[in-house]
Amino acid sequence: MTKKYIITIITFLISFHFIIGQSVGKKYSVAIKDKKLVDAIQIIKETTGHNFSYRNDIIKDGYVVTINVENSTIDQILDNLLKDFPIDFQIKNDMIVLKSNSGKIMYTISGVCTDISNGELLLGATVFSISNNFGASSNSYGFYSLKLPLGKHIIVSSYIGYSDRFDTIEVDSNRRLDIKLNPININIKEIEVVAQARNVNVIQTKMNTLSLPIKTIMQMPAMLGELDVMKSLQMLPGVQSGGDVSANLNVRGGKYDENLIILDDAPIYNPSHALGFFSVFNPEAIKDVTMYKGSAAAQYGGRASSVVDIRMKDGNMQNYQAAASIGTVAANVSLQGPIVKDKASFIISSRYSYAGFVADNVLSLLDEMNIGGTGIKDYRSGNDVSFYDINLKLNTKLNNNNRLFLSAYSGHDNFYFRLFDEKSRLEWGNNASTLRWNHIFNNRLFANTTASFSKYNYSYTILDDIRDFEWNSSLMEFVLKQDFDFFINSRNRFKFGAGIAYHHMNPGEIKPRSVESITKPYALGSNLGYDPYIYASHEVNVTDNFTVEVGLRYSGFINTSGGDVYSYSDNSFSVITDTTKYNSGDVNSLYHGIEPRLNFRYTINNNQSVKMSYARNRQYLRLLSSSGIGLPTDVWFPVNKHIKPQISDQISVGYFHNLMDNKYEMSAEIYYKSLQNQIDFRDNSSLFLNSFVEQEILSGSGWSYGVEFLVKRNGAKLSGWLAYTWSKTENKIYGINNGEIFPTRNDKRHDMSLFVNYKLNQKWALGCNFVYSTGGAITAPKGSFSFNGIVANSYTERNGYRLPDYHRLDISATRTGIKHNKWQGEWVFSIYNAYGRHNAYSIYNSQDSYDISSNQTYMIYMFGIVPSVTYKIKFN
């Protein structure tokens, strides 16, 4: 190729590049104000010399534009011009081609989901666009936000126990759509109605989450007819009872103090009435119960095993309603209704138990009739076993974007039962209140501001003439927190917030009750501390089938207790080497750390999903309990220089499958949980008013692992579930069992629960519970010996004896009366422990002081067959 040709080609290329560059890169200035889009296009055509090609139907008459650009290219002008319209452009030489793109513009549909009959907020309702498979669920306060592309959409809204609602809407701007759903009123003669939407267990991201509708709790057989939220949770996989008739929970091997139990965001420290026979939560006042087994969302923290989030009813905003019941041991009355219709409402519910009065009169009558054995003949009247609780809630809708809620709870127990111990009395009670403000900033940002107060106080009184004293202890907590829920778009949801809790604990003080008492007054110093935290979590739908939620929580505990803090020569805490004096308010110890949370969900199809989760939890409050079964006299203690926070790490994997149009739900989960800083007590330890309690405590590690299965049936006529858990929970603590691994008290290898509810017809429904579990591990007496004339027991190694297997059948029959114009009655007949199984509560030894060979081991059991009858009436 000659030099002449090369110069010619280079010259042509430079010229072509210059011409194209001048065409594409030429700058223009355009100012348009409030012009129709079609007129704006004509102005740009005249200004730039570019022609436009488009179909007339893509430019609507309502499209109005205002732009003011200077020294900009044609691309920049068109980007500015079309940014708010579902129109794309393409430049071909001097021709600009406009094309429709309905998916380009997204608008936000948001609102609040409520029950149409009473205005109750619906938590976790699903709002779903059939057109493009975009969906969202309402948060804990009923708010949802859903981004949809421009165009027509069919929206289906659903909630378990409610009829689906279908809305056809034209999405052409951001708009508010409040969803009001109708409760299902099922006729037993009609075809069975099953879940209206895909089951929550299949579509929700987080696993280890259990939700128990209050309607289901109402169907369960209950001891002495008293429906119980906490005992209902014990019927679910991975959740075990703390003992026969106990309302305490052991979740995946955890102790009962490792559960954060909150009522409308206020913590409840002792959830039991009557030493665990009943829980403090009145079902008539409760709307929703959700349990998170170890991997709760990042906004929850402070406990190593679980969170039980209990929400009270908001109060009927439409009509006045009243309900009352009277049963074998308790009576209940509740009233709710509008203060200002559709603007403000209230609910008040109260319950009182007269168990001691019933026991005195029934057993005395049986004795007079010569019915019963020695136990009844030895029974002595004059008992005071009673409790009350009151729930109150006010709900005010200030406007569409602001709501105020005020919740309050108060409960108290008296326990003096002469058959157990006629020289001691127990009293305890919980008080809690919450003030919440819900604020909707816009269609994507929701805020919840909460201030709560909780107090738990308890006392133990000795009634004999010599000691005659009263021991008191209490715990108070104030919490202030701010939570935000940001719905970025249909695939991204961001939660963040912060809070702080103030703790004031009085571990114990003793006072004589009379001048004749030999007891001297004594008090332990108060424990004070602050528990601040901050968190953020991001849930993202990576694809239509794969969802990830990443969370991070940073928490700490600042111990500001005054008093003496001792230093010891070694970890055995046996020799004090130094004493440091702290004033109240001084920081004597500080702990802090991160708590990551991670959840994955892969949806195989509409009926199957696989999930995995990891969570770390840090617990800064510890319960010092030598009983292991949960008594009101157990003492709460904050972490300090010698007692470190408990840290749990849990990983779990699960498979979820729905069958036959969601009539059946099946799930299998496997988990492993490791525990740091597990505490237990030395042999023969003493905790009562002990200023050197760290000397009685040993620390080590623990772990729990297992597999859980659940098969559930949804139906109008027949419903229920079968749950089975295989698990193992062990500790290794130097100083106990020579440093060898040992099972914890709540290590129960097999646990099975069956619940069935069957509606015979419109009047009668039958229910049954069956539970079975391996016996718990205890340290039991195995023999006796004599030393210097004193007879003493010898014991197994720590938790070296297994109680007999536990099993029990409860049955119930409910007869619903004819519905009158304003009221309807209902009879509930139930039998607790229907076949009279004597389940071991504890083991003890009895021996003759002079004859060791007479040593006998006895089993204590709490109940045989316990029948009950309850009558309920509702007014509308």
C-alpha cells in the first residue's frame, strides 16, 4: 500500500470521527415549563434538528413536563425529558425513536392491613400482585409497602383465618391502599377451607419461627379449663416444658431464663401464676403469639435461646363487645369497644383465681363423704392460693400516618398451701406498661418509637414465731427504643434502629416481722446497669427463588452497681486478694460485642423451600436458680467482673413442604448450638442472701443439637399437628463431675406432641393433646451413710439420674350454644391427664435416723385425673 493511500485513509477516518463527534456531542440549551410532552418534543425537534418517530398511544394527554437544561447533549436532554415516563429512546443518525417501557417506572402502593369487623391491625398479612409476582407482608404494626410497575394489576391480600380480598387497580402514581379483610365464618357443612395463600413457613425468609394464632390456643384442652399461651407453645417442636404443669419453656436445650418474653414490647420476667400451673397471659386479651427459636431478627436481643413476642388486642373500633367466663378455679371478664368510632378504642380484661377456696371446699366435701385416701384426710383448710391479672390497652388513630398505643399489665400471686408447707408464704407479681407511637413518614418508611417499663417483685415469708421474717427482692427495667422499617422496593427491605435499657435489681433483703424474731435485718446491695444496642438488617430477593437476610446487632452492658468488688487469687474464687470500692454510678465492668444474623431461603417451587440460618446472641442478665425448675425466689443478676455474658451461636437448616393445596404442611429442621460461659453451682452451694455469690458459681461451655419434625393439617373440620424432636444438651464445667461432660437438667432425648381438633357439627367440637418425653436428668439420692452418728444422703453425679418417661393425655369437648341477637354461650368440658398418669415431679429420700437400712426413695407427682368445666358468654 502506497504512502498516498495511507494518508488518504487516515484523513478520511479523522474527518469521519470529527463529523460523528460533532453530531453526537453537540450541546444544546432547552427550557420548557408545564408543557404537554408532545409539545415539548416539538420544541426539542426545532431546537436540535432531530426528528422523532413514535406511536401516538405511548404519549398520554396527561404527560406534562418541565425541564431546564443548559449546554447538554441530546442524550442528556432526552434522559431528563423522559425520566418520569414509561418511555425509552434510541438515536439512529438524526432520528430519535421512542418506545414504550411499562416496567421502567415503578410506583409504591402502601397502607395498613386491618380486620374489617373490628379494626384490629393484622401482623404478617400478605399483599401480592398476581400480574408480576411482586409481593410484600405487613410488619408488626400492620403496615406494608409494595413497589409495582406502571399498569393494571390484580392485587390479592390474604391472612390466615380471613377471606382473600381481590383488588384491580390502575397503577399510575404512588397511592395508599388500606386493606380490610373479612374473618372467615365457616359453615361445617360446606367444603373445607384451607390456607388461602402459600404457607408462611414456605415463603418467609427466617426459619426457627413459630406463630400460634389465638384461635388455635382457644381450641386446646387446658388444665382446669384455663387456656394457656405458654403451655400451648410447649406443644411445638423444639420447645419443652420446664416440668409437670410448668409454664416455663426450655427451647432447644436452653434454660428458662434464656427466653426473652415480651408483652407489647415490655419484658415479663416471671410468666407464671400459681408456681407455674398457669401463665400470666390472659388469652382473652391476646391477639398474636410469635416465637423465634434462636435466630430472631436483629431488633431482638438479650437472650440466648428464644424470643416470645406476644401482642395484645388493639380494641374494637367498630362495636362494643364483652366476654365473661367462670370455671373451676378462675373467672374472667373483658370489655372492648370504640371511644371514638374508627378513631380510638380500648380493651380491658381481668382474671381472678380462687383456687385455694375451691381446694378447701371440694376436698373437705370429699373427706366428709369418705371419698379419697390419706392425702385428702390429711388436708388442712385455710389456704390462700389465688392470683389476679388485668390487661388494659388504648389505641388512638391520630390520622392516617400516626397512631398511639398505651398498654398496661398488672398481676399478683399469693401462694400459701398448708399441705406443702404451713409455715411459709410466697407472693410475687409483674407490672408492665408500654407507650408506642407509629409514624408513617411516606409510602416506604415506617417508624416505631417505644418507651416501656417493667417491674417484677417477689417475697418469701416465714411464719413461725422464732424466725418470723420476710425476704423481698425486685427487678425494674426501663426501655427506650427507636425502630425504622424502610421498604426500598419489592426486592429490598431495610430495618434499623437503636435502644437502651436501664436495669435496677434488688437481689434481696430480709426483715424481721416482730420484735420476738431472732432474725436480724440484712440487705444485699442493688445492682444497676445499662444495656445499649444498635442494629441494622437488610432483606433482599436476589432472584425470584433466592432470598437473603443479613443482620448485625451491636450490644453491650455497662454495670454501674456500687459496693465492694472482690479480687481473687484464681478462678476458684476461694481466696480474696483485694477489694475495690465503687460508688453507685461508677462503671465497674463493661461487656460488648457484635451479634451477626444470617438467613437464606431458596424456594424450589410454590410448595417447597429450603432455609438456613446462623445467629449469635449475647445474654447480659443471668438467673441464679438452684432449683432448676423456676421458682419466684430465683434471683436475677447482671453480668459483672466475675459473671460473664452468656454467648450462643446457632446454625440450622430446614426443609419445608406443603401438600394438597396447603391442606398439609411438613417441615424438618436440624440445628447445632454452642454456648460460652455456661454457669452452674458447686455442690452444696448456698445462694440465699449471699454477698459472695461468685464463690458458689462455676463456669464452662455447653452445646445442644437435634432434629425437629412437624406435620400440620389445616382444615375447617379437622385440624392439628404432630411434632417430634430428638435432641441432646450437655455441659462441660470444670469443678463438676471431675470435669467430665454431663447432661443438663433439661436434656430430654425424645419429645413428641400431638394436638387434634375435630368439629363434629355446628354445636360440638372435640380436642385432645398428647405429650410424651424422655424423663429429665436430675441429681438424685442413691443411698445413705452415717458419720459420727449423723445420717446423710449420698447422691449420684451431677444430673446422673433420669426421671421416668413423661406422658399425658388431655381431652376436651366444647358445646357452642345458639347464637342469639346479642349474645352466645359456650360450655367447655375438659379432663387433664385423662388416664391418670403419675408423672414424676421430683425424687426425695426418707430414712430413719437410727436405722440406715430403712432408707426409702420416694417420687413426688403433682396430679392425677383433673376434670374441669367452664362456661363462657360473649356479648356483641
